[in-house]
Amino acid sequence: MITMSGPRAVARRYLSEEHLWPLARRYRALQRPLLKLRALGNFDLDALAKLHGTDKSSWGHGYATLYQRHFGSRRRTVNTLLEIGVGGISSLHGYETPAGGQSLAMWSRYFPHAHIIGVDIHAKAVGGSRISFEQGDQADPNFLQSLIDKYGQFDIVVDDGSHVGKHIIASMEALWDAVVPGGFYVIEDLDTAYSPDYGGGPPGTPGTAAALIKEKVDATIVRDAFRPPIAAMHIYSDIVFFEKAS
């Protein structure tokens, strides 16, 4: 999308998506030299997200600024990050191809000492410095346990997978114990909890990511009801950060 709010609003009023995409690609190409400067030192996560083409940037969902808010102080201490969902030709399209890994490349630059593990149900030809890939179903507890057996504990887990409620719940149930004390478990794209296409529905529909969050709120408030306990929940539009107690 075109990122400047004024021109974007005008463009969307008068142009179709067919005409908007070429303009957006041209705009992003013009931005690349500036983004490379901003990304020097790998401190600016939004610039890295834009350079690598992940929809976590402010050109997409805008999650990168939130990730930097919570993870910026621990860039050099994160040892292992697991991300469910590797993407496709872009971060938005072509999921069933061997392409992908936009956000994995971003994470590997942002966390200079971390091993980055990507998981996807489709086979992916991704790799790079400190990047590994595992093919499997995020709702399969045996597969998830095999990840724990192979890689041990995770400083950060990011669920950007199918966005289907029952899959999200299955992943967190299997992986929460493997998050290190003080680590984070993140679930993206929470708006799908209200979409029938992802097993969701109106507020109060069971078995969704929104229902999971509400359950964890109750379990956190009721003393010792949730183990290992959650130290804090940071809930934003479309994304939640569960911070594990130390």
C-alpha cells in the first residue's frame, strides 16, 4: 500500500487496487536507499522489516514498532526465536510455494546472536545465517514436541501461522512450557478471531485467539491458576504479547 496517509487516501479514492500496487512498488523502490541507511547497525526493526518485505512493517500491520518496544533492550541476549508461519512469494501471497522467510531474515539481523527457527506446513527453501526451517503442522503436538526436543527452550515464540483458533490454542498449549522464564509468546493477526473463515465469530465465540486471551486473563488474575504463570499481557490491535514470569 502507499504509506503516506494523505496521498494514500486520495489514491484509494480514485484508483483501483490494480493501479495502486505498481505505485506502491515504485514508492518502496524509491525508499530503499533511505531504508538501508536507517537499517545500519540493525537497530531499526521497522526499516529491517521493510527491507526484507515482511508485512510486520509499518507498510503492513505495523507490528515491528511494537516488537522493538518489547524486544529492543534484549537484542543481544535472545538466543532462540521460533516463528510459526514462513510466508510465501511475499509476506502476503504465494504461501504454497518454496519461497518465504521474509521475517526470518529480519529477525536474524535484529537479534545478532539468535538461532531463528521457522515452521510452516508447506516445504520452504529458506535458510541463511543462523536460520533453520522445520516443516510441520502447528496443531500437531508430536511435531511441536519434536521441535522442543531438537532445539530446547525458546526466548521468543511468534505465532504467525494459520490464524485458525484451534491451531493457535494447540500451539500455545504445546509450546508455552518451552518458553524461557522472562521470555515472550506472541500471537499475531487477532482480528481473524472474529472471522468464520478462521473458525471465528462474534465476541464470545469459543475456541478463538480472543477466547484464549480472555481465558489467560482469568487464569492470571486467579492466583496460581495458570502454570507457568504469566507476568504480563500486552494487548494491542491485532497482536498480543504474553510475557512469562521469571
